[in-house]
Amino acid sequence: MELHGVHPYTLFIIFLFFLAGESVRANEHDQIIKKPKHHHHHHHIYRGVRPSKLFVFGDSYSDTGNNPKSLTNSWKPPYGATFPGKPTGRFSDGRVLTDYLARFMGIKSPLPYNVRKYAPGKLRRGLNFAHGGTGVFNTGNLLPNMTTQIGFLQKLIKDKVYTKRDLRSSLALVMISGNDYNAYSSAGGTKQGLPAFITRVVDQMEIDLKLIHDTGIRRVLVATIEPIGCLPKETVFSSYRQCNQTVNLLSNFHNQLLQQAMTTLNNETKDSSFIILDTFSAFNTVLNSKTVFTGSSKFVTPLKPCCVATRSDAYCGSVDENGKKLYTVCKEPESVFFWDTVHPTQAGWRAVYLTLQSSLNRIYY
């Protein structure tokens, strides 16, 4: 998301949109999952039925191994170094939010869609269709966008792999982290056109969310986009000292439109199927936290990544022609929030999950 050169006038317009939306946001408070002010740990007390299957749509923030090994560093060391000790295709040193959400549901993490044929007996817990690097629209690679991912599920339903009864006891997680905005920037999209493009992205998300609901899935959990200006690829310009709040306005605008779209969908379907998972607020809570997260100390330099390339043309996981590592890895990934320039560590995702955990009761029906 190389957006640090955004035109001031465009940002002023976005800021006006954001201010105008504050009153809407206040009315939608009951639609949004946020970090509660008090920790009473009521998450084990719930009303209704817990979903028994999880279907995941999105990108590298939720992918658990769908991308081809030839296309991505997530299948190379040091990815997976913390868990399970080798790369699994997850864009982290270990578990991602998908894994923690499945744990909350009391199920094992759903299989990646692309390995379903090797473990047909494990489809009962759902499937993960998320592919790293993808977006709502095509993002310049040959990987399946959101609509195509939903199409994979539609075909499985048509082939009677999943019944209507299965879907009625299911939860969908929809999570995008901004690859559409990367692609827009890389393709020479103008700064002036950015607000209109953000609107297009959210409009398409609304169409996709309706498609998911129309399959018969009971609950659709939709993540807000993270504070993009806090990703290490943005904070590197301040030596990892501060978030780029200009870029964060873009996240705010996206999330404002998303919240409005969710309200529209819930009004249309009349069954409150669509629930926002406020990962934006959770990231901010963790990154600004002065408290200690259970099982790990607070993140001392939260904006600095653990795995850092040693050359400008390299990435975490890159090696040269002699097999020499072109990256360094921190000594304690469990005390660092970000793994690489974009993705949290397992400890980072766990802290985000713990921040959201007590509000996840909304997935019960």
C-alpha cells in the first residue's frame, strides 16, 4: 500500500467523509464487535448454538496454506518457525487469526481448500478458501479473488459436499487486508481517484457478502481493515517509531463504508447475519497497549518487524544464489507484534484475538 504520497485535498475529502460518518457509526454501535471496556471473561457463557463449521474467505491475513509453493515465501523458512516448526503456507511464524477463531469455536482449523482432496474426511469442520495476495478484485496475480473463492464453495454445495443443514450450522470469516489498494497504487491509480476506488471495493464486498449469505451460512463475520499506516512497510520511514496517520485515514474511510454496507445488509436480510469484527480497533488497542497480554509481555517496539530483509530487493525468507539468507530474525518472536513488513507474528495475532475474544459471543445463534 504505497500511499504515503496521497494528495492533501483528497485526504481532506476523505476526512470530511470520515467526520460525516461519525454520526452513522454511533447509531451502528450495536452492529460492531469492539473490545469491551471490562474483562469479566464471560466468553464461556453463551446463548444459543455454537457454529460447528468455519468457512474462510480472504487473503494472507487468514490463509493457512492455499498458495502454491512456487509463488510465495510463506512456504519457506523462517515462516512457521514458532509453530509448527516448519513452513505451512501461513504468512507468520505460527498461527494466524483463523486458527484462534476455530479454537474459540471448539473445532480444529479448517483445511486449506487446495488440500481438500488429500483429506476428504476432514471437510466436516469447513474449509479455508483464503489465498495470500488476493483481493476483492483481481490484484495482478492468477490467484482467486473473493468472488471466485465464494464460487468454490457454491460448486461444493452444488456437488452435495455440503448440505443446507451443514450451512445453517456454519460461520463464515471474511477478511481482507488491502491488496486491492496495493494493486491500485501499482497500476498507477491516481490519488484523486482513491476515494472512488475504495467505494468500489466496499460495494463489491457488499455483493460478495450477500452471495455468502445466500448459500445458507447462518453467520458472516466481516473483519474491518487493519490500520494500514501502522504496518512496518509504512512505519519504516519513521524508523518504526510511529504510524502513518495519513494512510490510516484510508483504512478509516474503508471501514466507515463497510459498516454502512453491513447495516444495509442486516436491514435487507432481517436476521442480523452480518457481524463486524473490529480488527482495526484491536490492532490499535494492542499496538498502543501499556498493559501486559496474557502469556507474553507487552510489545516493547510494536511497529518493528521480527524478520527483516538485509537487501532492498529481498524479503523475509529470501536467499541468494548460494542459499545464503537475505534476512535476519529477532531472538524472541513471541515478544514482537509484526513478523514481516505486513503480517503479525503468532503472538501478535494471539493478542488481537484476546482483545476481541469476549465479544465473539455474537457468532452464536
